Amino acid sequence: MNYFKLSFVLSILCFSLNFQASAQQDTTILNAILSKSKIIAEQHPVEKVYLHFDKPYYSVADTMFFKAYLTFEQNIPSPLSKVVYVDVLNSQDSLVKSLKLPVTNSMAYGSLELDMVNFKQGNYYVRAYTVWMFNNSPDYFFTKTIPIGEAIDKKLITHLSYTNTQTDKSQVINAQIQFKTLDKAILANKPVNWSLLSNYEVVSKGKGVTDQNGVLKISISPRKNEFITKGDLTTEINMGNQETLNASFVLKPKATSTDIQFFPEGGELIKGIPTQVAFKAIRQDGLAIEVKGTVADSDGNQITAFNSTHLGMGTFYLNPEGGKTYKATVTFSDGTKKVIDLPKTVESGVSVQANTTNPGLINFKIVASDSYFQQNQGKSVYLVAQNAGQVYYAAQSKLQTQVTAAKIPTDKFPSGIIQLTLFNATGEPISERLVFVLHKNAMNLTLKSDLPAYKVRQKVKMTVSAKDSTQRLVGNFSLSVTDQQKVPVDENTETTILSSLLLTSDLQGFVEKPNYYFVKTDEKKTCRT
């Protein structure tokens, strides 16, 4: 099958469109689509909540401080809600605390004491929402996982994290424990003895020394065929002068279970249409695992090979044939292997495909299969592009060839997730594609202190300046200052106001390391204009 490209002129809209070369009926159908979109946007504007915390993680007996920002439409302050709700849930999804905070000028302030009665060491799940946000799915609430370390006997503040890598024949638990005094001084270069008790027996023990951040790293391998499902980890840290302090933790490692999902561009594998297929590989805990594999057809012919490039994600191309099915044979980085069925191929259809490889442009194609084109040649199709329920772009054309290609300038859109939806001649959605746009003209913040260095407890004066490309800006800001030696931060894993409002708040499901896409951005991460 030969493809012929036909570029067509796209008409920009602000809910008022002029299509010079279109039939009246075609314009009526597109106007009906836009009218319904406008009604939904006006009656149910999308409100978002973002919480700025003072630290990335806490210890029992700490106080959690945060500030809430409410926005809507193009991420401007929202006048819709006057109350924001903040829930804290434990790892068993049980509600531990719930706060109801008054909103003033689209902002709210909150704090929560992590008392030793309600909070124990572990991962806690914070979600924030307004009543208005129940107009949409709870998947779009603000969410953040916050680790809380344990304070033992009021002598130590500790923070434990661990991972469990397990196959049919082996298990390795890698744990990290940070030790601090009650006044939050890091206990660096301290000898530590540790032991793990499981089923009333000591199954592993060892010695170590904390690093400059007060962190002890432990690797635990159980006895043969005696995998650990629950254990009590006890540590004894040598403080010097014959003084030792103890801390204990409960480990509940889960068996590693890997999975991989495949996502054809446009939503379906269609016979005869070369399609980019994205994939995502995860462990049982929902975090990424690297993967490689091959794709074969139902006749046993290998079609292509693939490798993940970042956090278990990657893409490959497939040109599906009718009457065939496809399987992926995958090998995960932990050594496990699986054979997974790819989505079934449909015999007839049309797909919208897009990329942002050219700066300042969204390149897209409308691709129809042979049978779909024969049945719908000359009929109209409509493309509508929107962000957070607001329509920013629309166009219509007729299927004169099997491939229709065009370009949309990204300056027509705000930064964030852009949803491209293709409608058929009767106004029914038939394909969808999401792309991400991040403009360079974001606000730049600069900090300037009055002195280059300070003495202990000396007062610090700091000037915060906000500018865009042309002028100074007025706004409301929050600033958190921490010692990175005491509170190490991984910028990629953080939830920032950019990653929340522009990315995760418009996507269903969990996004691992969301700020990765906003730190040192390049063409591989995002489209920038």
C-alpha cells in the first residue's frame, strides 16, 4: 500500500470559526462539537489543588507544614472553592487524619502533628481535593506519597526505606536507615550492629557504619527456600563513650511481580497502519523495572525487538497484518521472563498520530486503513485540540487520501497536556492522542541573600525576585529551606507545582519521578517552544 500525503490549512478558533472551503453541514457538525465542549468547560471548569510541603519526608514527632494553591483554567487562581480537604492515609489505605482548611485568595495553610499515637514508621499517602473536584474522577485529586521515619524511645529519629527483589529461587532485601538525634543532628560515621528476626529465628545479621548523611545500607539475603514475608529488624548504634542506642523496624516485603502493558498510538492496532506502540514495565509495588524483548507474529516470525529507555518505558513500531495476532517475549532486569499478548488488531479504522520532534510544532497525521478509506473516501473528519477542558484549536478536512498530514504551532496552546481528538463525519470520537507542551516563557525565580555566609542562628535576609521574559511579576509564593546534608532531596522524584499542575493533574494513574520531565529538559523529555 502506498501512502500519499496531503497538507491542509488548519483554522484557528476561539469558539468562533470560519471554514471557507467546507460544506454548511460539515461546519454545523464541528460547531456542534465545539458548542458541547464549550458548555462542559463553562459549567464544569477543571479545578486543581497543589500542596507545597516544607520537606520531602518526615519523622514521627515532626510537624508537617504545607500550603495549598487552588487553580483553574490556564492555572490561574481559582475562585470556585472556599474549602480544601486534606486526607492522610497509611499504607493499608486506612484514613489516619483528615483536615478541612479554609481558602482565602485561592490559598490555604495547614499543619499536622505526626504524633506517636497515630503515626508509625512507613509510607503515608496524602491526597487533597475540593468538593468541586468531585465533578471529575478522584484520579485527578492531588496525591503524594510521603515517607515517615520512626522515633524510638525518644532518643533517636530514624527513617527506613527498603526494596525487595525476589524470584522463584532468590530474595534480596536492600534497606537504608538514616539515624538522627532528637535535635535532628545527623549521626555520621557511627558503627551499627543489626539483626533480622523472622519466624522467631535470627535469619540474618551484620555490621556497618553510617555515611556522612547518617545512612546505613543493609543487604539481606535469607536462607535457602526460606523467603522473608515479615521480619523484625533491630539496630544498635554506637554513640561512643560506651553509649549505645537501639532502634527496631518491621519489614513486610512483598514478592516481586512484574508486568508490562502496551499502548498503541491512537488507541488501537489497525490492519495495515504502521503504528508506534508504547510500553511500560512495572514491579508489584507499581514502580518501574527495566525490560527488553521481542515481538513475534502468530506464525512465529520475529517482527521487531525493543528495550526500555527510561523507567521501564519505551516504544517500537509495528505494521499489523489482518488475521494475525502478536506476542511479546520480555525479559525484566530482575531476570524474570513473560510472554504477553499485544492488543488485538482491528480490521478497519482510522488513527491520529502525532510527535513533537520539530521545535514549536505538533506534527500529526490522520491515517486510514484500506477498508476504512474505501468506505469513507470524501467524508469529513474533525480534529479538536484541548487542554483541561478548554478548546484551543479545531480543524476539518475530507479523507481524500489515506494519509493526511499537517502541523499545529504550539504557541496556540498553554503549557501542559494537549488532548487531540479525531471525530468522524457524524461527530463521534474515533481516535485520541495526548502530547505534552512546555513553553520557555515560564516565570523565572531568583534568590539573593544579604550575606555570602552566616554564623550559627544568625538572621538571614533573602530577596525573592520573579520575572518572565520581559517584566517583573506579582504573585504569592512559598519557600521552604532545608539542609541537604540532613534532608537529601532527589529533584527527579519531587512533586513540584510544575509537575503537578502541568502533568500529573491531567493524567490518570501514577507518574513515577514526575519532576524528571522538568529538570534539564531536552527533546527526549518534552516539546519546548
